[in-house]
Amino acid sequence: MEAATANNVKRVVVVSSVAAVLYGKSKSEMNKIFNENDWTDETNKKDTTSYFRSKTLAEKAAWRFIKQNNVQLELTTVLPSAILGPVLEKDFSTSANMVIKILDGSSPALPKIGFDIVDVRSVANLLIKAMESPKAAGNRYIATAGYLTFKEIAQILKQHYPNRKIQAKELPNFATRLFSIFEPSLKPILPVLGIKRETESNKAKIELNWKPITPQEAVIACAESVFENGIVK
């Protein structure tokens, strides 16, 4: 942002994450749908991971720069949820594993968790709107198209690929915690185990006329692309 200011850039659009909104909460705070007015409490170590804290601290630093410096630079932040949609190559994002692990049969059962989902193409579209729209200056925008559990993702895939063996059985929460000792990739999801954390994206839809692809379409597009790229046989 210092470099952008020095070079007379008009606006910076920061890709943050819903991780900067949803965590560090008490139990009483979780019974709501979160929006752009909410922030993760990075001081709450029990309900955050290092990743969630890093995304929160980074976005707060960006807003602090604008507030503390007398600059003409405009700031807009976009906060995507779990990103699915087409995978372009074998170097794919972590979120795609939600689909890949179900398709390749490597998970004996599914954890009882869910996430807000957004298609990567919808995120790209919102980033362009955040860059070009005069209304976007000084605003945060959550990018989510809807909430799906692992079981719902499995059911979508099962319906689309009826001849493929797809596991839709759920693990008890205690078993997921136990399994995470031997499977490190499960550790980041433990804070969401048994808790529904949901956001809404009405602000982007109303102010920027954003029309996201459905989460169901995002799941199918991700699945088709991982087959096309040979990630899953």
C-alpha cells in the first residue's frame, strides 16, 4: 500500500477472506448470520487458527494504513468464502480438496461440517466490480453464494456421477477429532466442527449488482475440472 501511494495508484483491492469475519467468537455470538460489520477476534486463540488470525491481521493493517495516513488512496476489500469452481492446473487451492477427497475415495467418511461456498469465476467478477465501481471505495464485500455441508457436496456429486462410488456417510465429531491426530489436513477444520458459521453477501449483490454462480454449479465445475486435469482418475 505504501508502494501504491508512492506511485499515485487510485485504488487498492485487497483479497481478504471470510476468515477475517467468522472466528474468535463466543458460543452466544455464533447464533447469527455474519456480515461485513463483523470481525474475527484474533486474540481468541481457542476459536482461531494461525491462518484465520493472519487474514484478520492483514486486513486490519490495510484499513489502519488508510486511517492513519493522509493519502488519496482508496481501499476496498473482498472476502471470499471457500472457493470452488474450475481448477486450471494440478497446482490447485486448498478448498478444491473438499471435492477431490470425496471423488477419489480417500476419506472413509465425511466430517459433520459445512462452509460458505463461492465459485472462483464469481470472485473474479466481484474483484472487477470492486475495482471499477465508485461505490466500492472504502467498503468490505463478502463473496459467498451459499452454505453447503460435506454431505450435501457428496450428494451433489453422487447425483451428477451416478456410476461413481461416492461416500456420503458422516463421521461422529469425536471420530473426526481423533482422526485429525493422524491426518494433519483435518486440523484446520476442527474450529468449525459441529458449528454452523454462515455469512451473507447482500451488500455486494445490492451495491455492486453482483450475481454469483450457485454453490451447486461451483461444485460440479470443480469436479469436472479435476477429472480433465487428471487430478482424480
